[in-house]
Amino acid sequence: MKTGLFPAAYVEIIEDLDEDLEEGEDEWDDPEPVAVIRCHFSGGVRDIEVHPTFVENPVFKELLTLVRQLLKRQDLVMNYLDHEGDLIRIKDQDDVDLMINQSESKTLPRQLSRQPSCSQYVPWEVHATLEKDYSVYHVKDTPPRRS
């Protein structure tokens, strides 16, 4: 058995090398699969990398926490674009589910260029806005009704 420079008597073989691996290739080079959520805020775009199982059934509070941590602001709310291009505020889990259902009919996931085999964008995108900024919504400037 080959042991390099040292006689076999001085070497303890911990694990035989995999002969299927090519020179310079490492079995640890395969990155974990990643899903990417695109997040728009204040004219910029940021990506949130999450485990693919998260996007299968995202939880409202966890998604909001991810967005706020990414953008380092606690005064943000989440929105999505509907089929007409209007921002719709995401207020609870039902709104997250609606966003996902509407997005499934629009587009298919897009591949990331940096690691096309292991990362993909989810078909829905989050648009973060300031909690008290209602100017981003297409509504008339009428005061709220009082009951």
C-alpha cells in the first residue's frame, strides 16, 4: 500500500481516498442546496438565502424576521406585487399563502448564475416598505373612516 514518504509501519490509514474523485476534487465541495428569496427595498434588491424546505411553507413571522434582519430595520412590513402591479401588504399567514398561490401561476423559479446547480430563486418576491408609509399603495388620499 502506498503511504507517501513514510514506511507503511509508521502510518495509520484513517480512511482510504475515494478513487472516483478526480485530482483536486473534494467530496465537501458540493454546497448545501439553497433557495433564494428576492427582497426589494428602497430601490435596491437583496437576496435572502434559506433552506429549500423553508420556501415550501414559509411562516409569516419567520419571513418577516428574516427581512428585518437582512435590512437591519424593525419598522418594515412586507408586501408583494399582484397581477396588476399593485403592492399588497402581507399582514398574516393567509396573505403569505395568497402571495405564493398567485406567484405559482406567474413564473417558474430562476436559476442563480453563481451556483446554478444548487441555488434557485423562489417564484415570489418580497417588497419591504416602512410600516407607516402608505404612499406606496395605489389608493386615493382619503382619511380612514371612523365607526
